[in-house]
Amino acid sequence: MRGTIPGLPNPLPLLHQMPAVYLEQDFLERFLGALDEVLAPLLLTLDNLPAHLHPRTAPEDFLTWMAQWVAVEVDEERPDTQRRAVVAGAVTRHRQRGTRQGLAAAIWVESGYEPEISESGGTAWSATPGAELPGSARPWVAVLLRVPDPRRVDRARLEKLLAAEVPAHVAYQLEIVPSGEEADPT
């Protein structure tokens, strides 16, 4: 929570804004000094407003507030750099949501590893009338994540992410394997 900062000077002291006749008034000097102490953090915040409103430089409490602006949840257990990356890339990820690129970006932000994604497909065209329809009857997505140590990856968190990112009618499968091991991508 914001508050006063002891010893923070006001860049525009109120006493210096007064006519010269009031400069030697002891009560007015103390009164305006108290107001300067209260206004100094406010003026500091306003002077640095662009830094407060950027995910990379915003104070922690502002970051949580900005996450609400862009409709993302920021897990307080995650490292600071990861929380800031989630907020900074939220608009782009919202635009890509439901696509292969969007799913890959969400998994990369969550895990730090590039996933291999295969899917049933479903969009194609043919110049031949009556050609066979593309894709399968039941759409699916398979995610293969190659990591150095699969035990260190939070599978439950990735499953929750997949449930949120993959369209509701699409079945998904997650496989986490060691980096050197081959796996069946289906």
C-alpha cells in the first residue's frame, strides 16, 4: 500500500509558491511543510506514471491490478519475472487464443519449454467437388513437452492450462518426457 515516505522532498515546495509576505510565518511554514510531506509521494508517482503502468517496471501491487485490466490471473507463487511476462504478453495471447501458436505461447510462459503440438486439423479446401472432409470426426490436440527432468514439471498446472486454452469441444493429451527420449506424438 502506498503512503508517505519519510524525508522525501517535494519537488515543488508549497512555501515557495506563496507570496513573499507569507514566507516568514512560522505556522504557515510548518503547515505547508506537512502538506509537502503528504504530496511528495503523490507527485513522485505522477512523475513516474509511465513506469507504474508498464508490466516490466510496475510496483508489485500495480502489477496485480494491471493483470485484472488485461483479464489474466497472476499466480503469486510464481517468480516475479514470470508474472510480469504473463501480464506483458496477455493481449497478444488473447488474440491468439484457441490457435496452435496461442497454445504454444501459453505453455512456454507456464513451463519455460517449447512444446511440440500436433492436432487433428479441420480447415482445408479442395478444388474437387465432393472430396473427403479434412480432419477427424472428433478433433484432438496432443502436446509433447521435452524437459530435462519431467518430475520437476507441475503436470497438474499444465493440465489446468490446457483445459483453459484448448476449445471445450477438443480433446487433449499431454505427454511430458525427458529431453533425450522419443515419444509417440499421438
